[in-house]
Amino acid sequence: MKMKWTLILLLGSSLAVTTLGWTYNVSLEIMNWTEARQYCQTHYTDMVVIQSQEENDYLVSLLPNRSGSPYYWIGITKNHKNETWTWVGNNSTWFGNDSWAENEPNNNHSTEFCVEIYVNSGKNRGKWNDEKCSQRKFSVCYKAQCNATSCDRGICRETIENITCHCEPGFKGDRCQTAVECPHLPKPDNGDFSCSGGNQTFKSTCQLKCHLGFLLIGSPAVTCGANGLWSGPRPICTSYKQALLAVAGCGAFSALCCICFCWMKHRKRKKLTQVRQPEEVTCPSSEVHG
Ligand SMILES: *[C@@H]1O[C@H](CO)[C@@H](O)[C@H](O)[C@H]1NC(C)=O
Ligand SMILES: *[C@@H]1O[C@H](CO)[C@@H](O)[C@H](O)[C@H]1NC(C)=O
Ligand SMILES: *[C@@H]1O[C@H](CO)[C@@H](O)[C@H](O)[C@H]1NC(C)=O
Ligand SMILES: *[C@@H]1O[C@H](CO)[C@@H](O)[C@H](O)[C@H]1NC(C)=O
Ligand SMILES: *[C@@H]1O[C@H](CO)[C@@H](O)[C@H](O)[C@H]1NC(C)=O
Ligand SMILES: *[C@@H]1O[C@H](CO)[C@@H](O)[C@H](O)[C@H]1NC(C)=O
Ligand SMILES: *[C@@H]1O[C@H](CO)[C@@H](O)[C@H](O)[C@H]1NC(C)=O
Ligand SMILES: *[C@@H]1O[C@H](CO)[C@@H](O)[C@H](O)[C@H]1NC(C)=O
């Protein structure tokens, strides 16, 4: 019975702060850096990754204070003297201007390729120090909350106290579960829309069929885009009489435009030939009317 309890205690951890984003955990036992990483990968996601001063401060505020060594291993390391420090959790190489303690990293023993974080009451609280990886310290781990099912149609990103789905185009909602909707197409006069999937959301195509005896104006089908807008102007059904009137009206208008344009061109040419005879260009519309 006693053995069982010891086992549970050893496997458990002294800290398991649940926030919306990552969960941080600390080992109860001290161990060398290699063992520390193994511990994190076995029980959680990996050794803690720190990506900003804000995250550093937050982590320090969660970790139990210690009055002296051993402190806590964090997940940044290198294999050789001339390599850059790298976070094992995601290959990032971030460190801030104030991350290292004064005169650190000093590689005192010429093989200090692992990093501890001081969590004490002194002035180096929250600062980092390079250490020999064989030293035994507490291990700080994190558990990611994002998983394969966190976001339906997007990428899951987490920060301190926040987990957010970044949606692919055409989707929205806190889990990107909702397809973007285009402005509802009202029931058209003299025809019917039929939409794929029976809805008017992203990728739906709506086709207009006019009733017998009516003419379709515009492109017969519109598709709902990722931006929530239809691919083109809404087609309409119109009677042949109206269509003819419209065409006639359009023709008259373009004829007018053409006459106006040609007339102006003509005037301009005239003006160019009659050098030094300023002339006012007036709107010819009234003249054309007559
Ligand atoms: C980090 O990079 C190494 C090789 O450059 C790769 O094998 C490993 O999968 C990467 N790890 C992550 C978490 O991206
Ligand atoms: C590394 O991982 C942290 C979360 O652990 C994330 O905030 C950060 O953006 C990542 N950085 C890179 C370069 O992948
Ligand atoms: C270097 O390590 C030795 C112990 O091996 C220690 O006495 C000394 O204070 C360390 N120097 C620095 C600058 O940390
Ligand atoms: C740890 O030490 C800091 C700095 O002295 C102090 O502000 C904080 O309250 C302490 N935390 C605990 C849990 O004692
Ligand atoms: C860590 O400890 C393990 C087991 O005790 C040992 O095999 C390994 O060599 C140690 N690693 C370092 C870097 O000291
Ligand atoms: C996946 O993550 C979500 C939060 O994003 C959580 O609600 C859900 O329980 C997790 N699913 C699994 C299988 O861990
Ligand atoms: C989480 O992050 C997203 C994007 O960075 C932001 O819009 C949202 O307000 C944040 N939520 C909380 C609860 O902080
Ligand atoms: C909307 O239509 C699409 C196909 O275009 C379909 O996959 C989806 O399930 C439909 N959504 C609803 C709420 O009916």
C-alpha cells in the first residue's frame, strides 16, 4: 500500500496549472537534463518553450520559489560550443535582451550546454544560466492543448491563457466550424434559384432558371466566395418586352455617347489646327439633342 502511494507521488507533479493555453508542469524529482527531457516527453508534450519575456515572467510566477540550487531545467540547449542555443520543443532560437543572468552564458566548465532558470528572491530571479547537462535539477514541462480536433477548418494556435483557431478561407467561428455565408438571394421575379447543397454558403453555386417566356439577363450561376461575396452580379429574369426596351435604351445611350465623343474629337483637332485661337469646349449634349 505504501509503495503504491510513493509511486503515484513520483509520477505526479507539484504543479499543474490549467490555463486556456499550455499547461505547465514541474517534476517532483531532480534529474539530469537528458532525463528531464525524457520525463516531459513521457508525461506531457515536451520541455517548456519560452518565446517572449512575458511568457518567461508568467512561468516564473507559477514556479515554486527556491532559495538555492537546484533550480529548474528549461528546454533550451546546444550540442557544441559554437552552436546556437535552440529550444528543443520547436527549434526556435529566441532569447531576450534580459533573459540571461549577468555574465551568462559563461560556459564556466567549457561544457555548459544546458540552461536552468533561477526562481528565487534575488535580483537574478527569472534569469537564465548555462549549466553542465549532467547536473540534476527539476524539470519544467508543458502540455499543448491544441490537438487534431481543436479546429474544424483551421490551424490551432496557443499562447498563455489563450487558444485560437486561425480559419482557412471561407470558414469562421471559434472552431472554424461555420462556412461563410453570402448575402441571401431573395426569391427572384419570374424564376427560381437552385443552390448546391441547398444553402448559400462558401462554395455554394446558385443557378437561376427563368420561368417559361422570360429571358435571363446576366450570368446564370453565381458562386459564394470565401470573402462572403457572390462571384458576380445577381442574374435576373425579365420579359422579352422589357428586355427589348432595355436593349433599345442601351443602344440609344451608347449612340449618344459615340456622337458626343466624336464631336469632341473633331473640335479638338480643329482647335489644334487653328493655332493661337483659344476656344471654349462646351458640353455638346444639348446641341446633339437638337
Ligand atoms: C527540428 O529540426 C530538426 C532537424 O532540423 C527536425 O528533425 C525536427 O523534427 C524539428 N522539430 C520540430 C519540433 O520542428
Ligand atoms: C515555438 O513554440 C511556441 C509554443 O511553445 C510558439 O509560441 C512559438 O510561436 C513557436 N515558435 C516557432 C518559431 O515555431
Ligand atoms: C565556475 O565553477 C566553479 C566550480 O567549478 C565555481 O566555483 C565558480 O564560481 C564558477 N564561476 C562562475 C563565474 O560561475
Ligand atoms: C517568490 O519570490 C518572489 C520575489 O521575492 C515573491 O514576490 C513571491 O511572492 C514569492 N512567491 C512565493 C510563492 O512565495
Ligand atoms: C543522465 O542520466 C542517465 C541515467 O542516469 C545517464 O545514462 C546519462 O548519461 C546522464 N546524462 C548526462 C548528460 O549526464
Ligand atoms: C482537443 O482540444 C480541445 C480544445 O481545443 C478539447 O476541448 C478536446 O477535449 C481535445 N480533445 C482531445 C481528444 O484531447
Ligand atoms: C485570444 O487571442 C485572439 C487572437 O490573438 C484574440 O482575438 C482573443 O481576444 C484572445 N482571447 C482571450 C480570451 O484572450
Ligand atoms: C451547405 O452546402 C454544402 C455543399 O455546398 C454542404 O457541404 C453543407 O453541408 C451545407 N450546409 C448546410 C448547413 O446545409
